[in-house]
Amino acid sequence: SKGVEMPMFISYVSYTQEAEKGMVSKPSDRTPGIRGLVEAVGGKLVAAYMTTGANALVVVSEVPDGSDVAAVELAIIASGAVAKVETVRAWSLPEFKEIMEKGARVAAGFKPPGS
């Protein structure tokens, strides 16, 4: 059985200068550590990429609930290794089509102020 599908989240992570110094002095594959954090809240790591630009790391994960994501964010910020983390909820395009349809139903009954 496929099991229950969990919501998809994308996290954009910026490391502290101290953490980046550590990466240079002792290079390692951080995938197991990231996977451990995601699995600790009942989630599944989909992908993790080091990137150029404003964020050093992008993590794609399936996690049961947004509060689980917040717990992981608090843990990594408290570690001192992360300067900033921003997580967004992501939907596949077919999933978002259903949201647009729901939006159309909601909009049909909505009267803006002054109308």
C-alpha cells in the first residue's frame, strides 16, 4: 500500500559563517543529518541540494504537518549552524488545480466590502 500522502515542504537554508568554516575544515555529506531531522518528526526526505545564491541549501521533504516543520526549524536554528531558514508549502500542479477549483467555489459566494 502507498500509505497516506503527506504535505510537501521546501526549505531554504542559510548557514552561519561558523558552520561554513566547519564544512571547509571537515567536509562531509550532510544528507544523513538532514534525513535524521526530517524522520524525527515522521517525515520523509525527498531531496537536498547545495545551491548558489541567497540560500546555501534547499531541502524538499514530506512532513505530516506544518507544526512538524516549525519544530525542525527551531532545532536547527538553536544549533547555531543556521542563520536563516524559510519553509514554504508546495503542491503538485494537479493538487493545485483542485485548490483553484475550491477557490472558484468560495469566490462564487463572496461579496467584497461595499458591494
